[in-house]
Amino acid sequence: MRDELTAAHGAAAPVPAGPSPGRSVLSVHVGDLYGGTTRTFRADTPHRAASTMKMAVLAALYRSGADLDRPVPVHNAFASAAGGTPFGVDRDGDSDPGPWHALGSERSLRWLAGRMIIHSSNLATNLCLSHVGLEAVAEVWHLAGARHSVTGRGIDDLDAQALGVVNLVTAADLTRLLCRLPQELLDVLAANAHRVDLAAGLPPGTRIAFKNGWFPGVRHSAGIVYPHDAPPYTIAVCYSGPLADGHDIHDPAARLLARISAGYWAQRHAIGAEHPH
């Protein structure tokens, strides 16, 4: 990916904010690993990204050429995409205490990248993003063939958010990105500790390299599933609406994503058969 993945988006350009609050919108994109689409439903509808944008940050970090084992300072002050006063991550809204325990010390970029994906650390995400920059993440989206997804700001950059700068993804773009990730990064995604959403709809022990994300009003999950008896397939489900209550596990939207995942698992032998390679 390092050799394959030009900035496609302005760092602080306002973009559409996704579905309107209170309206339920579901998007699904399922296909093989070669870009062949076998099942799709509103797959190009933009949604607020939640933590799924962390996959693009991970890809940008790994293709940057940075020494991932070099220790870097762990801090909580970041330049806003809107300019002006630096901002910090809300500790209470972060799912991972690990990087917070390291504040004031140093950790490697590789360690931070792992916390960003495996434990979905918001602080680690902004630290990784600060080392690669928004343009590098835009380049990842562009070279993956993304049509509507954009990472315009860091997490909790409220000044930029107030100006209309948001992070957006689509189900189709998330699967396009997954198909371009090298095995090393898929292995990181496979270690995701949050075994809910798509993972919860699969038989126990089924390998899935995936990232999920949620906050009140949003629930997404995208990954590559590796059945033992069928070819791997990509699946991305994005939901925006009142079913998403923001809880990590006991969320009605999480159960919805799990049911959708189980439904496509039952069709796994057909997925990709219409587009043989």
C-alpha cells in the first residue's frame, strides 16, 4: 500500500453532515476482495464516520515511512483544523485508558496505532493523526477509490465541527479501503477487542479483520470475513438513527448489525460467485 496509496480533500473544507438527526438510515455493501459487489443497499450514502475513520489513519501512518518503533511524546493538545486554540480529547468519552496512563511519557507510534485500532483509543488516534496530517489521510481515501469519505478533523475538534468540518464514510468506501490494506494492517484489525456488531453475528472463532465505531445516533462496522469453507468477503454496515443509543455492547443498533452480519454469513457461498476471479 505504501507504493500505491495525492490529497483529494481540503483539510478543513466543510462537507455535508450525513443523515439528519432522528432519521434512520441503513447502508450495506458486501462483496469479494476484488471489488466485485454482490449485495448493496444505499452503499454510497454518507454517514458520520465515528471510529471507522481510524482505519484510514492507520493506513496513512504505515505508508508514511515513519519509524513506527520510535518513541513519541504522549500529550493531549492538538492543532485544530479550524486554526486558533489547540484542543484536547475528552477523556470521559474515550474507550481506552491505556494512552491516558502514558500522558507525559513516551510510547512508540506502533503501540499507539495498536491502541487506536484494537481498543479504539481516541487519544491515540489524534496522536497518530498529528504525525501524518490530514492530507496524508485524504490521500489514502483517494487512492483506495473512495467517492464520498473524508477525514477533515481530529476527534473532539469542536471548533472545526462548529464550522461544519466533519468526518464522513460510506459503506462502499469502507470496503474499498479494506480491499487495499496490506496483510500487516489486516492482522491489526483482526485483533480488535470490541467483538460486537459484525463479529457478534458470526460463528465463534471466525476470523474477521474489522473496525467498528459508535456514538449516540451512529453505529458502523466494516471488515473482511474469513470463512473456513468459503472465500473471504468484505462487509460494511453503516447505521445512523435513534436505534443507536451509544452503549458499547447493549445497543439495539449493535444487535441490528449482528443480525445483518449473520444473514450474509448464511449467504457466504454465493458471495463472489457472481464475479469470479
